[in-house]
Amino acid sequence: MIDGAMTSRERILKTLKHEEPDRVPFDMSATQVTAINNTAYARLREYLGLPPAEPMTMDVVQQVCVPHDDVMQKLGIDSRGLFPLVSVNWNMVIQETADSRFLADEWSCKYRMPKEKGYYFSLCESPLNETTLGKSAIDAIKWPIPDDPRRWAGLREKAERFRAEGYAVVMRGLCAGILEMACRLRPMDKFMMDLATDEATAMHLLNKIAELKGRFWAAALDELGDVVDVAVEADDYGTQQSMLISPAMYRRLLKPLQAELFATIRRRLSDGFIFFHSCGNVRNLIPDFIEIGVDILNPVHITATDMEPVALKRDFGRDISFWGGGVDTQGVLPNGTPQQVREDVKRNVSALAPGGGYVFNTVHNIQADVPPENVVAMWEALREVGVY
């Protein structure tokens, strides 16, 4: 928990205020997008000489877990997550066939994971799969009740314990992003066409998702806002090269919904920070994110076009903090040597850490194929280079 004179929470809050703490804070699994796959975690425990332990899965779809206290302490992880009951850990119906497992969630989305070499569930069936999207079909969906207090039952006690132990408290939201949820409820190719050909109906769906998100955060933070340091929201707009939608479409359709959602959070989290996850090349939208209240950008997709970390820090580092981007999870971390991992970590931390405003994490979750020696090499490199 404590490294030198600073507690973990003090370390994270200081860097998020764009000041340099004693060392770069380290997160692994405070959120559903900064976590480690169950398979990789089991291998890491064995490599560290720790006994096997049932993974504490906090996202069944992604099959990612929260490390046990022995790993948290050994690696000096500074953050702690609150995981309310949502579609990835509650109200799930799981069925099996000879070769697959199927999961139906509270949004009526269906996912499949192969039994043979299956490491996570993938979306395979959407509730709005008809040829033409209609408002009546949207209204007829059995929508989740976002402000059901059972979702956060017991989380205040957990948050207070984390605070007492000196950790920063991070809380995830109701579901995936506004656009991403629309592309789950309706197949992505069809919803993208809806945006182009029937904007009014597409907005009916986006508005409904945004409304449910707002209701969740309002109720949850009315109960927990005083013990939460970071609220986590997300929506994926980038690809490896460009964007899923144009900046103009984002600004016209999605930015106003997000601005209202972030205002709902901010009113109840005045001393906390808003964390926003968006994969891929989102450079053109970073000024918009800052304008509507985003404090933290994740995952810092450093291998995507225009997401070079030195340039991001130079152009936006005074106005937004970066959480992630510490090592490439697509190429280097699963496929590189430990030395290549160390070099990548040192290069990225050197770019993103100066002046504060940086929390170390990988570029998205550590996947099942990552060797444990590379995870340890990543951590060792951070300990070496991440000292101010």
C-alpha cells in the first residue's frame, strides 16, 4: 500500500492533479478495461510462486479478474475497483452445448465462448436484429432497471475499507458506451447504416441508453459519491487507423449525450475524476473530451495512427491525464521478449509520465496469451523508470 511517504491514494490523486508524486502509480484491474484475463492471471500466480486460487472474475464476458490481495501487495498495485452488479456479473443465464457456452445478459444480448480454447465470450445474437429498426421495437425491449439499489449493495463498506487502507477507489458504470451498446443491441453493421439512413430512430436508441446510464450514476453516486475517487465511463470511437464515425457525427449526435452524462456524474463527484475509455485513434476527439469534462483518457492506444505518446503528452498533457499506454498489448506484451517489454515500458513511461498526469497500465486488458515473465518484466521496468 505505502511506498515511501505516500499512500497509494495520495499518489494517484496527486498525479491526476498534474503534479509529480514519488513514483508513477500502477493500476491492474481497478476497471474492466485495465484488467488481466483469468488464464494469464493463473499463470502469473504460478510464476510468482503463489498457490492456485479461484479467479475473482469481475467481467464474465471478457473473463477478466481482480487479483487476490497477495498479488496486489506483491506488485504494489495502487488502485482498487468497485464493481456494481451489471450485465457482466449479474442476471446472466448461462447454457452449454457440446462445444460451446452461451451467455444471455440483462440487455437480452447473447454471447458465445467455445469450450475448446475459448478465452472470452463474443457477441453472437442481438435483440434488435430485424431488417428495419423501429421505435416500437426499441420501446418493447425489456430494459434493465439501472437504479436498482441491489447493484451497489455492500459497496460503501468496501470503498470505506479501501480508503482506510490508503487506496484510490475506482467505480465502473452500468454498461458499455452509448454507441457501443447500440451496436450490441443492434448488429453493428446495421446500426451504422441506421445512423446514415434513419438518424431519428438511431437517436431514439442512443437516447434510451444514455438515459439509463444517467439514472444509474445519479442513484449510485447519491449513495457512494463521497467515497469514490474515479468514475469510469467508456465508448469506442477509434479503429487502428481512423474512426468508426466522423468527428462531425460524434459532435452532432453523441457529444451532447455524453456532456449531459458527465454533468450528472460531476454534480455528485465534485472532488473526483471522470475516466473515459475509447480505443483506437481518437486524437481528433480529445479536445471534445476535455471540453465536456473528461479528466482521464484510457487506454492510450499508442500503436494506433496519430496516438504517438510523445505527441499526445505535448499537445494534451496539461489538460487531461493518461491512464494506460504503458506497453503494447497487441504485439509486444504477448509476443515480445522480456527485454523488448522492458524497452517498450521505458519508452512509453518516459513520454507520458513527466509532470504527472499519468497512471501506468497496459493498452487495454492483459490477454490470455501473455507470458507471465512478460508481465513481471513490465512491472520491473515500471519500478525502474517510474520514479520521479
